[in-house]
Amino acid sequence: MSRASAHRTADAIWRMESPKLIASLTRMVRDVGLAEDLAQDALVIALERWPVTGIPDNPGAWLMTTAKRRAIDLLRRNKVGERKHEELARHAALYTEADIDGAIDGEVGDDLLRLIFLTCHPALSAEARVALTLRLLCGLTTDEIARSYLVAEPTIAQRIVRAKRTLNAKGVPFEVPEGKELKERLAAVLEVIYLMFNEGYSATSGENWTRPLLCQEALRLGRVLAEIAQDEPEVHGLVALMEIQASRLKTRIGAGGAPILLKDQNRALWDRLLIRRGFAALERSRRLGRALGPYSLQAAIAACHAEATSVEDTNWVRIAALYEALSTLSYSPIVELNRAVAVSMAFGPAFGLQIVDALHGEPSLLSYHLLPSVRGDLLMKLGRYGEAAGELERAADMTRNERERELLLGRAAECKEKLKPSTE
Amino acid sequence: MRFMMIVKATSDSEAGAMPSQELIDAMQKYNEELVKAGVLLAADGLQPSSNGIRISYPEPGGKPKVIDGPFTEAKELIAGYTLIEVKSREEAVEWALRMPDPHGFGQGEIELRQVFDVEDLMEDPDTLAKEAALRKQVEQQRKA
């Protein structure tokens, strides 16, 4: 095997094995930074040996044994007083060779879960949580993370170093939280995964509308979490939501890179496999028999769109009800605006307009172009063309998307046309 | 990227012989690993070709020919597939190498094929050019 191909293979194996490796090592040495170093040392040794010896039959176990041996080496060295790293010395007393032996087998799922709770810990900023999670649980390089977020690599590297330091300094335990804390902490984990997905899905910055790597990583991590936290309905709800949204990933951009809205997407191109997986995940959430949480509700809404063959064929009554439940559970002006659209589709534009008008002056929507855009649309449907034109023009002024501006101005012009007295 | 791991048919699978319990257990364990790693999208086993139908087009532009199974050349038939979503070609190979020998008596063969992405087709300059031309045409029609 050539060095280059051994290297690529080792990379692939690293990606498959490193989360489990780091999770188990963290339990042993109780320091996630040190655990990562040990795992990486094992990888370096593999990169030296494997081109010569060939890839071992069970590369994961090989890496684990090698890392474990490194841990014991360092431990012994520290014991005889050769305190190479201060950090190590601090932790040397915390684990014994028996710990390390015990940690090699057994269920790694629990360790992975502990690791997710660690990297998504509220002691870290949202940015740090995402970076550390991508690094330790998805096995991405700092370079890959930097490219996904369109920031410089040193920034990400720093962010990760600082995050690890913060976890140490605050003595964050490596454990799955219990009782009341579990709910909040799980919400934080799901938030990190969904942030990751959304960053990929709707690329808040940069030229690319979607950055598939982040979506895929989020989806993969969600699927992993669904297996190690099977009793949590919202985990399945989030997976369902991501599967169904990802099914439309390829129909969201036109050839020129312009976004295509849900109503204009070619539904024949939606990925049926992902939709099916989304429905299955939603079913898993429902089967747990608890009230649907925000992710499950959003997934249920996404499912209504996914099973409809057209906008007209969509079950808007059900969507309106789901938005109402969502709004009750976690109110946000954007959810209300979506509810307004669903209500107008289900019961007529006048009812939608009532909800939109209640949002008037809402501070968080002041620069949100979809508010006047939706309002203009509803007014137009009600035949109030003069007001509609004004709202559509206002929305056109506010949007940053050139094509959307054209579209809005076109509809405003249509409204004005209707206002002209008939020439017949 | 998506890969399909295609398990080729053997004389046993074509004869409808069920795999040993040991192999079934090993396969189940392997599938669990795929699920836990978050890479499994779908997997199915296929019935022998004796229950299959083949539709061919021997004449260009002619009528299709419908033939009932079984079909003879076992090596060219498939007995099952597993669809995975991975980050690299090497990762797909690693997963395929971890699959147990699918038949266990010397005829086992797994073929890995990458699935086309819509983006692959979209990034093709020809398709993009056609799309652009179509757009322009629509624009002109609208103006006319």
C-alpha cells in the first residue's frame, strides 16, 4: 500500500473511530484535551506503521490499545517524577492503570453521550460548542471547520483550544446529567446540532446558499444521538426535521444560485428516501407517547409539506394547528408569521391578516422583509391593491436578495395595474 | 457522498438457501454498527432471481421484451444492497471491508458503487448551459 493511500485510509478510519476513542479516553484521563492528544498520538503511530504492516483487522481496537499504552506510559513517567507536562501531572493522580484497563471494553455509547454533553456544555459559547463538537464528535479537521464557517483556520483552532481550557478550568464533569438538568442540557445539545444543520442549510454568510458538509455532519450526529438516547422524543423529532429538510436540499437552489422557495420547488426531485427516514423518525418520537416538543412539531409541519404533491394539495388546516401548538409551546414572532400564512391558506387571507397585524411594531421583525412581504401578499388576495403595493415595495427595499427584490417589485407593479381605471 | 454496497448473488442465494444463523447474527451486528455510526440509509435483501422479471430492449426503438426469471449468470445478479452516506471513498471502502463475508463459502463478493448526486449533474457545464439557455428563452417569452 502506498503511503498516500495508507494516509487516506487512516484518515477515514480516524473519522470512524476517533469519537469513540476520544470518548473512552476522556473517561479514563478525565481531560478531553489530553484524551484528544492521546488519540492523535495513536494516529501518528498508525501512520508510521500501517504503510509497512498493512491495516490491522480491527483498526479501532488497534488505535485504542495504542492510545491506552501511551496513557500508561505517561502515567508511569509522571509517577517517577519526570513531569513533562504540568497538565498531565495534575491528572496523573486521577486515574490508575486499572481504570485504563477497564475502559477499553464495554459499551462506548454511554461515553459518546457523555462526550456530546461535554462539548455542548453551557459553560461554552455557542460558537465554541459547535466547533468543539465538529472537531471531537464528527472528526473534522480545524481546516474543514474553518472552511465550512468561512473563517480563518487559526480562529477555529483558537476557539477549540480555549473551549477545552474552559471545560478544564470549570471542572465540568464527564457525565450524563440527570433529572431536571437533563432536559435543559439535552435542549442545548439539540440546539448545537440544529445550529450546525442550519448553518449548512441556509448559509448565513458567503456566496454558497447551502454548505452540504455541515448538513451531513449534523444529520449524522443526530442519527448517532438517536441510537444512544433512544428514549428522548425530541432527539427523534430533531432527526425527523433534519431528514425532511435535507430531502429538499437539492431543490432549494436554481442553476444561477438563486434560492427557490418551497412553493416553487420541483417536488419530484425531493429525496424520497430521506422523507421516508424523516417519517420513521417522527413516528419514533410519537411512539414514546409524550406531548410533542418544538422539534417534533416542526418535523410534523415539515412532514405535511413533504407528503403534499402541491401547495394546493397541502393540509393547511393541520399545519395551522401545528403552528398554533408550536406558538403556545415556544412563542416567537417568526413562528407567528408562519402561522399567519398557514391560517390564511386554511381559512382565507382575512384570518391570516389578523395575525400579521398583531405583529405590527414587533421589534425583532423591524428589518425582516418577510413581514411586509406576507402582509402585501394577503392584502393583494383581499383586493386591497393600494395597500398591497406599498407593503410589497417596502419588502423589496428590505430584502438583500436581488432576485427576490425583482419578484416583489413585479408583484407591486401588478397591484398598481389593477388600480388603474378600466379603459374599456 | 452516498455509496451502494451491492452484495452479489451466489449459487446458494439463487437457490433460495437461507444463510446460517451465525451469518445472520454477524450481519445484524454489522448493520447495528452502521446505524450507531449514523451512516446507514437503507438496506434490503433480494429474493432469488427465480422470482424476478427482466425487461429488455433488444431492438433500438422497438418494443420491450419481458422475461421471467430465473436468470443464469449468478455473478452478475445481486442478492442485496446497503446504502450508506459517508464522507469519503476511503470511508466507504472501510465500511465495506467490515461487512461479514456475505455468503461464507467462497463465492462472496461485494461491489461498491457511488451514487450520483443531483449536484454532480448540476455542476456539469452542459447541463448548466442548457439550464441557462432555457431560462433566457423563458425570459424572452415573458417579455414578448
